[in-house]
Amino acid sequence: MERVEKKLHRLKSNQILRDLCSETNFSVSHFVQPVFVNESIINNEEILGLKDNFVMSIEGSIKQIDSDIAKGVRNFLLFISPQKKSSKSFNLGFHQKVISSIKEEFKDDINLWTDVCLCSLTDHGHCCLFDNNQSIDLDNTLKEISNIALSYAEAGSDIIAPSDMMDGRTLSIRKTLDNKKFSMKPIVSYSTKFSSNFYGPFREAASSAPSFGDRKQYQLDYRSKSEAIRASIRCAEEGADMLMVKPGLTSIDLINEIREKTNLMVGSYQVSGEYAGLCLSEEKGLLNLNESLKETWHVMRRAGAQYIITYGARLAKEMGF
Ligand SMILES: [Zn+2]
């Protein structure tokens, strides 16, 4: 394993990040709100099952972030879908425009995290490139993923969040960023990400459903705890600054062990299917959404989650966080 320079300063560079990393309290500072921007969208479209979450245009996302800032949210995780998909060469012009437009508008009032993956770019919807035998072409996949991460950093993204689960991607991205003078740009790695049934509403929102097969070749098997822990250790060794488990509630048993083994902070992603389950149950009069969300967030926190990515981050402040 080639060594990369460890930089503890990366996570101390601004107040929003320092608040995010504080361990002794639990407030709206610890929440991350996903934001979906799609090049084909003119008017906001509500995401099925995710109450008050929309797929938006650039202008729509700026209005939404502005309103979320008033509700105390300072961390946003951006998912960008371009109109044109491809199997090998990717045009990142729209991505750069989204990131730079949002950063120009809000500057250092927010930390903009960008999800780095190939699935919203590829015509087949997988998180990787394939060779002629339909096997994962890892070398070219890592090259593309690292280029995407670099272009997001250049456009002004504050945090790079690779979600692809490809072997070696964190090291490849870290080296690419370091070589181009982005050595202070933190990588928050989706380090323990399961192949899960709970991603349904998201795939519609990010237009990233695979057109053939599934993602079991590269995402984790929920039956295997040791592999799940090992995946996070690997990202830590490759230079990730923070880690993540995903889905949220079905991964809480892993958080403390990953923290202990890596000495890195670990966040929990309350994924779309988990969130939609609560929204739809409320719609049927079966539970109270806010109270149920509060319970799930406290459970994630109790299990050791340092930060929580949730479609309800914008509700946290009015719920007393
Ligand atoms: Zn992906």
C-alpha cells in the first residue's frame, strides 16, 4: 500500500466542518441534507415517497438551499444528473456549472459535499466501466472516478464523497487531488455501503437505476459483518478523512466497531427507502413522521454516528436539534 500524507488539518479548515466534527453534542450541525439537480428539470418534481424533497434545476436548488440555510442546515450533499449518458467519455460541464453556481451563491455559508460516482453518467447506470467481457474495468473506472472528483474540487466542491465502492478508489482520488494542489480537500468515503433493497426512491431521483443486473458485484453483502468492517478499514488506510455506513438503521451495529478500528469519525446515511417508509406510514395515519425521525436519529447517534445524512435534515431545527 502506497502511503499518502495524513492531514488532520483538513477537517479543521472552517467552522462548519469543526461543528460537524464536534463529538460532545448533537445538533443541526450534525445533519447533511441531500440535494438533487437534474439537467432535464425545469420545474421542481417531488420525489416519490420523500415528502418535501425534489429533483430540481440549478435555480430551484439555489432557492431550496437558501430556504434550508434559514432552517439551520449548513451541509448539503449534491447529486447531479446530466441529460446525456455515455458508456465511456463523460462531459462534466453541467456538473461543474451546478457546483460553481451554488458555491458562488452561498460561498462559505455552506459546505457543499458532492457525491462522486459513475452511475448517473453511464448509459447502463452502473457505478463502473466494463471491459469487452462485461467485467469491471477497474483501472479505467478509477481513472474516471478520480477525474470526476478532481473536476468537482476545481468547481468548488468542499467535500468529495465517493460512493462507488470500487477497490482502490479512495487512494486513487486522494493522490489525484494531492497532485493538483487539493491536498486540503477532505474525502468522506461511503466506506461501508451495502447492496440494499432500501435505495428505490433514490434511484428514481438520481436517474441511476442499472439497466441490467444489480450492484452485488461491488456493493457489500448484508450478511457479512467482517467484510463490512474491512471495507471501512480499507478506505481509512487509503486516506479517507471520514467514513460512512449506508443504509442507516440496518448498519448501526457496525458503527462503533468501525470507529474503534479506524479512529475515524463515521456517519450514517438514512437512505431513501428508510425515509420513504416513515413518510408513507405517516400518510396512512400509522405514525408521526417527526417523532419517528427523531427516534431514528437518536438511535444512530447512540450507536456512534458522528453525522447523519437524511432527507429530513431541514426539519431538524424545528424539532429541537
Ligand atoms: Zn453509483
